[in-house]
Amino acid sequence: MGYDLVLEQQQKLIMTPELKLALKILQLPTIELEDLVKQELETNPVLDVIEDIPEEKPEDTDINIMDKNKLLEEIDWKEYFQYQGKSYCLENAAIEESQENNYENYVSYSDTLKDHLLFQLRALKLSKCERAIGEYIIESLDDNGYLTSSIEQISEELSLSREKIKKVLKVIQTFEPLGVGALDLIDCLLIQVNALGLADDNLITIIREHLDDIGANRLHHIAKKLSISVVEVQHYSDIIKGLEPKPGRAFSCGTDNRYIIPDVYIEKVDDEYVITINDSYSSKLMVNRYYKNIINNGDKSSDTMTFINDKISSALWLIKSLEQRKNTLYKVVKAIVDYQMDFFEKGSRYLKTMTLKDIADEVQVHESTVSRAISGKYAQTPRGLFELKYFFKSGVGSQSGEDISSESIKKMIKSIIDEEDNSKPISDQTIADLLGRKGIKISRRTVAKYRDEIGIPSSSRRKRY
């Protein structure tokens, strides 16, 4: 057995750091992209941002000294000194124009559930001990208004009797919104019906023992157990469904604010849709001239030159990647708008079936590129704010040969169910037959799937008596 040296040529796709950065930049939404650019500005001294310098307004040279003196005589100095010290600024002033949008400026404060309850607690005449118990109980509530600690735990923690804890808890349970301070769902519903004066023996029994039957619309079973009519059970069911199972969700929890910054703006101007990419940084980045001069005039062999060359290459690649992201995103969105023109003109019922391959073939890129370009990105359109993935819908075939998107079919299913007789709700098979008469080929299982996705219960649960 011999050993020989053999030369062999192979082609391999190597993911260089620059290529990885370009793919990452393409996939990032606007907010995360701005964070990345800020990080690069901090670590790369060569990279710089072009500042918007406000234009200086020319001085008015037409007014001569005599006119100025005349104006000074006409000033109401009494009024001037009355308002002296107050600052005024004209709308759309140059200083205001030079400030960039800061997302923290749009954050507003609203009372949380605990703030609202503490305000009501402090308005009552309570002893110092009772106030301390009340504050502890309120701080023990979750975002939905339920008590997360048991009475025994609170009693042990505060070294107080259970009777004192229960007394203050009863007071808190009378606060707005009704149902706060409950230990569980049943307790929450009972607090509300008692406060609203709706409680009777049958309603209390249904809440305590038959909530699952109410959820499944098994009204006949409840009527048989309580020896009452189905119509009465339906009335009790409507009362229960009108109560609030999560009293605290009407309030802000202080940490759940979510803001969506559109990556693309689509506007209709003179019967034409104009696409604008939200890129506040890509057009402002540049290589600092100071370092360019050092490269041109310095010693090419020094370590300093090597460092600056590396940083300049990194900066130029970042600027190129940002520009490439902008162009790719524009082409993809332009292809989406052209493909879904009926949606933008007529509404969501005219949304067509569209896949990544359709757009990739139009833009002449790979499907993975389209997937990265639309990942986590949103578009502000004349019809509202939509995630770009919203326009990529699967669908079913029709007799005309064109596929109809799932979103359009969901609208049709909802429209059919909205017009049904509640005493005789339409089954999934009947809906499939009705759509079949319109030329849409769809099975009963697909109807059931779409119905569940839009949050509509089955026909047995929609039936009313």
C-alpha cells in the first residue's frame, strides 16, 4: 500500500464574517438594525454619522436703524416684563427640526392596577395596621387581579390573625374593578354577581359546579340537574359570559407596552403606490475624513495603518450591506404590492394565494433571501399596519383555476356564520357545501380548521334556545 500526494480542486461555499453580517442585517427589523448601527458606531472609530446642520436664516438687512428704533418705541414694555422669564418657541423651529425621533418620547404613563387599588385604599378611614395589611394584599395581586398568596401565608408573614386578613380582603374585594382580590375564577365571578345584585341560588350553583358545562354549551345537562328550563339556563349563561374573568387586564401592567415601528411605508399617490424604506441610518453613515487623510499621508507599513485599514474595510462593508438591504427589501415589497394589487384596492377578501417562490422568481433571488427580507418586518399601508408575512397565504383551488387565499375564505366563513339563525346554527359541512356552490373546493375539516383559527366555536356551542 503506497502513500501519494494528490492535488484536488473543490468548490465550497464559505460563510465569511462579512457575508454573515450582510445576512444578519437583511434579516433585522428597523429597531434592532438601529441598535446594531449604534453598536458599530461605538466600536469603530472610523465610522461616522452625517449630522443634519440646520440652515442659518439670513439676517434681514432691509430694516435700517431708524426703523429699528421706531419698533422699539412701539413695544409694550409692561406686557414684556409681565411675561419675562417664560420661554416661547415657534412651531417647526430649526432646533425642533434638528432633533431625531426618539422612541422614548412616545412612551406615556398610565395607572396600573395596583396604583388604582392603592388610591382607593388610601381614601378609606383605616387603622395603620389595616392599611399595612391592605397594601400587602394589593402588592400580592397578579396582573389579572388575582391573589397569589393564600390567607394563611399572609397571616404567617405579617404575624397577624386570619380574621384581620379576611376583614381587609373583604374591603379590597369591594374596590373597582369588581372581582379583584379573588382567590380563583369561581371566587372572582361570585364577587361580581353579589356586587351587582344578580346572585340567586341557581346562579351561584351554576358558577360553583357547572362552569365547564357553560363553556361547552351543555345547557340541557344543567337544566336537568337544577330542574329548570333551558331558557332560564340560557339567561344565567348570558349573565356569566358578561362577567369579567380577568378584572385587572383593563389596566396597564407597566411592562407590557409593545411598539411596532414600520420597516416599510406604502402610500397611494395619484393612483400609484409609492414604497418608502424606513432607513434612518443607512443614508447618514460615512467614513471619517480624518482617518482618510491618515491613510493617504501615513506610513503604510505601521501597525496603526493596518488597524485603520481593517476598520475602514469593516465600515465600508457595513455601509454596503445596509444599502443592499434597502434595495432587496424595496424589490421584495414592490413585488408584493404588484402581486396583491387587488388587496390594496379592494380589501382583505381579495388577498391572493402567494408563496415565497412567487416573489423569489419575480425578484430573481433565492427563496431564503425573500424569507430573510420579510422576517419580523411590518409595512404601514393605506389599509393598516401588516406584517409582511401576512401577504404570504396558502389557499384552496377554485373552479376558475385560480387559488383563493385562506384569509379570503376565513372572511367568507365568518360572513356566513354572522348571518345564521342562532337557534339552528350552520354545521361545518353545510358551510363547505355553500362555499362549493361558489366554486371553492374545500373539505369540512378545512372549514373547521379555519373556523377555529378565527375564534368561532362549533355549531353545538353556538346554539341558543
